[in-house]
Amino acid sequence: MTHPAQPAPAPPPVRRLTVLYDARCPLCVQLRGWLARQRQRVPLDFVPAGSAEARHRFPRLDHRATLEEITVIGDAGQVYRSEAAWITCLWALDGYRATAHRLATPAGLPLARATVLAAARLRAARTGGNGPDGCAEGRCVPGHGGAPGRGWDRRGGPVPPPG
């Protein structure tokens, strides 16, 4: 007698997110402030990327990579980079969850990538590319080498990456 296949267990719900941002980048600091001022459905903690606190809290993370693109970490160990990190931040905000869901679709992801690239150009224009603030070309803003996230679960939360 065979038993019906059991569905895979649902990933744990995301109850808190940590945003690692480049504290030396004026645009990153400005975006961090904007996120902090929004009403949050899921609390966002902000930690400077590459800092002692970041290394202590996430010892197995590639901290050099977190300085190259925004990284968001869920309370169950999920790691989001690049446009997936920005979409996850929007998902955590009370007024932007529907936008995050639209951007996470195959039709919306190109728009998310284009927005990220526009932000990278803006950052480069503001800092002159390799400015004294520590931002380098393509840094601080996602879309430069990161893989997109895995999508969203049926409960409307981000799905953790494999492994």
C-alpha cells in the first residue's frame, strides 16, 4: 500500500528582518532612513554592513559581499540579496506589500531590476563613482551580481533560499 506524498513543510513565517546597508554610502543611509520612517508590518533592524555587530550576529555570512549589495536577513536565517532584498524590504512595509508582490512576479521583476539600476546610476552621479564616502561603482545598490530571490509563499511571505 502506498501513502500519498506529504507536502513539503511550509517555511517558517518571517517575523523580523535585518537590513545590512553600507553606512559610508549617502544614498544607502538615505534609503535606510526612508525605510525606518515607514510603518512596518514586519520589523526592520538596520545594521551597518561589515560592522563588528554584523560579523557577530551573522558569523557565517560573506561580509565583503554585503558591502557590495544590500543584504536582508530573515529571523529564520533567510538571506536575500540584490532586487530580492529590496522587494523583501517593501514587503515588510505596511503601505508597500502589494507593490512587493507585483515586483516579485515574472512581469514585475524586470521593473525591479531597472529601478535598482537607476538607483545605482543616481548613487554614482551623487558620489562621482568612487567618492570619498567609500561607495564604489555598482556598490550599495542591488543588481550587480546577486541572484534574485526564490519568490513568495502562499501566505504572502518571502520564501527562504535553498540550503
